[in-house]
Amino acid sequence: MKAIRRFTVRTVLPEPLRGLEDLIHNLRWSWHHETLDLFRSVDPTLWEAVGHDPVRLLGEVSAERLAALSEDRRFLRRLQDAADELDEYLTAPRWYQRLAAEAQEGGSGAGGAAEDAPPRAIAYFSPEYGITAALPQYSGGLGILAGDHLKTASDLGVPIIAVGLLYRHGYFSQSLSPDGWQLEHYPALDPNGLPLRLLRDGTGAPVRVTIGLPSGAVGRSHGGETETPGQDLHAQVWVAQIGRVPQLLLDSDVEENDQAARDITDRLYGGGGDHRLLQEMLLGIGGVRAIRAYCETTGHPAPEVFHTNEGHAGFLGLERIRELVSGAGLTFDEALEAVRAGTVFTTHTPVPAGIDRFPRELVRRYFGGANETTGVPVDRVLELGAESYPGGDRAVFNMAVMGMRLAQRVNGVSKLHGWVSQEMFGGLWPGFDTSEVPVGSITNGVHAGTWVAREILDLAAREVPALVESGRGWDGVRGVPAGEIWRVRRVLRERLVHDARRRLRESWRQRGAGEAETAWIDDALDPDVLTIGFARRVPSYKRLTLMLRDPERLRELLLDPVRPVQIVIAGKAHPADEGGKRLIQEIVRFADAEDVRHRIVFLPDYDMALGRALVQGCDVWMNNPLRPLEACGTSGMKAALNGALNLSIRDGWWDEWYDGRNGWAIPSADGLAGPDQRDALEATALYELIEDHVSVAFYDRDSAGLPRRWLEMVKHTIATLGPKVLATRMLRDYVEGYYVPAARSARAMAADGYAGARVLAAWKQRVVKAWPGVAVEHVESSGEDSPHVGARLSIRVVVDPGGLDPSDIAVEAVYGRVDEADALIGPSSLELTGAEPVDGGGLRYVGEVPLARSGAFGYSVRVVPRHPLLSGRAEMGLIALPPEPPGMTNGDLR
């Protein structure tokens, strides 16, 4: 008989061992090696059997062993030391606290310091988090990045409160059928068997958050459709402690809900449109309410800044608008300005297919009718997600578009991705050049404590102590003995080989192979052979099978008698992605061939544990997406910190930081050929790089058996990329470039009973109403006849302000190089001055444009709104241009 309910019975620890509970419930252990050592010593054999999961360890360790440990003075001393060290970690001032102290000291006057101080708290919303394999609430890069964000916030002392959902089945576990087809399994998770605690109020009762739903909203369960009357959706809140950072996970599997409502948080990225929309409403709306409850219960400072990690949590902005309308008496527009000021939105996808888009009428059903909130009309909600720009689909509600309209600060996750996003979303700011679309970029980073092998950290501590102590002195890596680096790299490669054999044997058994059929696995892979890693999600643009473009050429590389290559591959396709599953099957079938299966393996069930083994053990990290469709791609960063070299298309972060000496760039044929020819050209380039450059450098050994040129590249990679790819750099960029300015803007809006928000909203309404009357009536210039570099071009412009005050507008000359079609390339701008009335109406503006370079040159003029509370000229998407390009002289400027 199969159990209908699964739960975990926790061990009652002897009193001397109670400190283990506190250590386990703070997930700092997931990146703290000394605490992991302590857990391992509880029962080394069991530790391996439970997959390094301390909760399971304590659930299965024998009472006799616990009794023995409670009398083991050496173990108890180690336990006390670990508890004391954790307490110091949680309480000692860190980088953020020093930043706050400096802001306080540097403030001028009574309010100066408060205005410029970093935010008291930041709310961070994400649909998934990769913290540890023991808390499987992630599917891929978005979640792994979110997990690294929280861990780094803890290390730096950044006061983040994280919000997500608790998925009772997490993402799926992957296995393979006998013919290599991906199979999905959804093992049930018991929250009581995870390192979580329920959020409880002052009476000890579990905290509930509730969101109202229209009649019949929750009507789809696994057993079919059901109709329910108007109802509320309830959720309890689990708290995970990530070092200093509390993570709130909402769970709809509570008694007050019917089965369909309980299933809303059943699995990550599961279900259809209604199911996904309900998940995102719970994450955004319920998440804000969970934060309010958490702060009220614990006394934690309320967030001043809200960071939306991708569009899934965008409804948080609507909830905050509702709060201000009902609680502060603001209008919708006033509340919108207050919310936007303190919101940061990060987009992670460069492909429209990666954005959640819901039928417009579905959103109307959930936010309109009887479910419409007073002061938050459904039509205004729909406007926020409308694709009201050329090429947009007026029938859909776009979550990323709503996220951008609700945030004053928007960023991509690499420089290239920032540029791609500016073009992708440029329709929201019509009339502005792509380079002026207000989407910035902060390149992702990775959490070293999670991803860097302990052997690498120990080597750094021994040879370059300043790196470990202060994070400085990266150039000292160049002085580490080459032999030591090579020794450690061999240890990590061998560990990967043994782990891959174990996983491979288990996979073949699951596929139905007997003992005799798996004997070959004992010799699969070789710890002395050049090892290439390739692991990621399997959408088509990541091109899992590009390496199979010419199977015979790949065979030659794998089986080369002098310079052999081995490849370790992992990846999951979305359960609904049949094309991705076919790609996996294709690679598995090739890897199953008897002549190559010892040199190329596919390891199923790609998770954090497997990812860590791969980035630590591979010599080369390969990445061959269709440029520019990789937003960032942080796996190669992790590999680089472990002494691997990258072999990649110049996309994402690699486009930004490849320097010719830290790996190899696969030439890209984007824009030069059709899809099939492009794949052929780039696959050929990949084969040639591996054969003529990568393997040659790896196997070219000196008299001591060391690949000197290879190791010099490794040293250069770590020394130059190390300070760039760390998440500490990333998070400091967010704090200084986004969180602090957002807090400053939010305070300006909220001061004096939200006077700033009221003023700005009224001003915007006035400007929008008058803008159709704003016009550039006349443009003239002098100094165009045979100008020389260093001269200045005088410009005079007459503008009709449309009834607006001159202080409401800025008149600018935009100038620079021009192409053959007279389009400005990377233009500069100059604000014109004067605003002098002219006969017949209008205002005259003047200025002088510097001619700082020779060649084809051009200029135009524009009028844009201006207000001190705007984040930039393009914020409102309003612009007035001359009706025709002004007369200009084409030709060379000498």
C-alpha cells in the first residue's frame, strides 16, 4: 500500500547537541566548509548516503551515535566553536554597515545623511532560488543567480528580505529511458524535512496571508475542473535563514484551501495559464503581504527598495499601489510614482519567448469585476502590461513590460544583454535612440564560497593570503607555483571522473542495464585526459548538439591517440519542450556508442551538486549559444574561478571580458549566414579550436610534465577575471548604482505625506495633456562652411512649448557621426539655453555644438520633459522632433 501523505519525524537531540539545530537551520552551512566538516563527523558514512543533507543526517543518525557524541568533549568543543563563529558572522559589522556609517558621517545638515544613506532594507522577489541541493526550489540560471545574490548579501551585510514560493514538488528530477528520452519525476517534498521554520505570530499561530480571487478562479486541479464561488487564496509562510538574509517562501498547501488552491504551489513552472498567473499573483501580491507580516512579527525594518528578479513577481507593484491608495489616501497615479521610485527591475531574457505573457482578458477577470480594488481600476492595471507599441500584441498582458513600467530603474545582466534589452523594449520609449532607452546593465557574478573548490581556496589561503583575508591581491595568483596549480587541477579532475562514473552507473541501471552491461563504466573517462564541460538548460538557442554537427570529426577529437578529449554533458529540457528532449536524446544516443562512450557522457538530473562537480573538475568550459541570446551565462565564471579556461561564443559575460589570453572565442556568424549555414560555420570553428589550440596547449608539456603555456593562461584567467566575476562586485554595483539611488528617490516621494509623489503625478498629467502641442518650429545653424576640428557650430531653435512652462521642458541638440542614411551613431547631447520669447509666439533656444572629430557629422534637435524627480530624459517616453531633418551640409569636416 502506498502512503497518501509523506512527512518527516525529527530527531530529539540530547541537550548538549541542541546547537546542531541552530547550525542546520541557518543555511550558511551550505557554503561554510568548517560547518560541513562538523556535520560530516557526526557519521561520515551516513553523510555520504544522505547526499550531504544535514536535515536528513539528523533524521537518520542512530540514537546511540548521538548519545556518544553528546559525551565526546572534542566534538562538543567543535560544536561550540562553530556556534560562536556563526554568531559572530551574523552580528559583526560588514561592508554594508561601514557604507551606512560613512553615509551618516558624510551627511550635511540634519537630513543630509538620512537622504543619502543606503536603504534600511531591500525586498528581493524571485520565482526560484538555488541555495543548496537540499532545498530544491530552482530550475536553472535565474534561480542559481538569485541564490548567489542572497548569499553574497549575507556576506556583505546587505539587509535583504527575500520572497519566493515553496514548491511541494520543486522542479523535476530527470532520468532517461532506455532509448535516451528524458523522463520527469516529481518527488514530494515535506517542508518539515527541509531547513525551514513556519512564520508564527505573537501567539504562536502560523501566519497566513490571503489574496482575494474572483468566482471560480481556482478551478483546475489534477482531477479535472471544479467550480468554486468567490473565494480567498490562503498561504502560510516558511522562513529559511540564508546567513543574515531571511527568505520567505509562500505555501498554498493549507487546510483553508480546497485541493485546487493547494496545488497552486505544487511545482515550479508547472500548469497552464491560469495556474501560472495564480502563482505569480501569490508571489507578488502575497509576497508583499508576507513581508509586512514578517516585519510586524519580528521587528525587521520595512523595505525601502523592492527588487523584482524577472517579471514573474511584477504584481508586487500593484499590491504596493493598493497599499498607498487605501492607506495613504493617494490616487492611483500618485501611488504609481511612489512605487516606481523605489523599484528595481532586472530582466534576464533576451528572447521574447522567455517572457510571461497572459491573455489580456484573463488578467481582466482576476483584477476586474467584483475583484477590482477601490482606487486600482482594472483598466489601469491592463495599461501597465499592454504591448502598446509597434509590433506589440494588443491581446496580451506582458509581465516584463509591466515590470518596466512599475520600476524607475531597469537593468540587464551583462553589457551585451543590456544593449539587446534596449532594442527589445525600445518600443516603450518611442522616438529615442536605442542607446538612450533607460535599461542599464549589471553583469552577473557568482558566489565563490558556493562554487570554488575547497582545494582552490586552501591553495589561495596558503599562497596568496591577502585574497582570502581581504579579497585583494589577485595579481599574486601569477606567483603561485605552476606545479601546485597542476596538482590541484588533477585532484579536481579525478574527483569529477569518479563522480561521473557513479552517476553514469546509476543512470544505466535506471535505463534497465544489468551488471554485466555496466562493467565498462569502471574505465569511463580518464583523470589525465583534457576534460571539457557543457551543462545548462536545453532550449534550442543554447545548441546542445552543435558539437554533433559533424559526428565523425567529433569522434576523431575524442579518440585522438596523442591528444584525446573527453566531454562531460548535463542539462534538462523543460517538460513541455519536445524539441529540447529530442536534442538530449540525440546526444545520449551518440554517447551510448561503444567506441566513444568512455570519452563522452551525458549525466542526467543536472542540479547544484552536479553543477559544482562540473565547474570544479573540467579543464575547459564550453558554451555555444546563438549570439546574442545568452543573457549572461555564469557557469563559465564558476569554472574560471576553479582554474578552467573558457571556450565560448562571445555572448553574455564572455563578450565583455574575453581578452585573448583567458580562453578561446568561437567565431560567430550571426547576421552573416542562415541558421543552417551558421551552425555549420560555427561548429567547424569549434572543432578547429579544440584540435589546433585547446588540446595542443593542454598536452604541450615541459621536462617536468607541466603544460606551462596552459598554466600561464590559467593564472592570467584567475588574476584578471577573479575580481570581476565575483558576486561581491555584482552586489556592490547593485547597492551603489541602484539600491541607494532608488532609496533616495523613494524618500523624496514619501516625504511630507508623499508630497513628492503628489507633485510629480500632477506635473506628469499636465505635461502629458499638453504634449501634443509641443513642437520644434524652426532650426538654423551657422559655421557649417568648411569647418575644422575644434570649431563650434552655433544652433538656434524656436520651440512652441504648447502652453508648458519653460522649466517643464529641455531643448537639446543631439549630434555626432552619421552613417550613409544620415542616422546619428552614438550621439552626444547638449542642452540649449535661452528660452527667450520671439515675435509670433514661441521660445528661442541657442547653443554651440563642439566639432571634436573629423568625418561625416550631423545633428538634430529635440524637446523632452524635464523635472528634478525624473530619473532621466526618456522616463516618460515623450519627445518632440523637427518635422523634417534640418538643412545640413553633408561631406567631410576637416
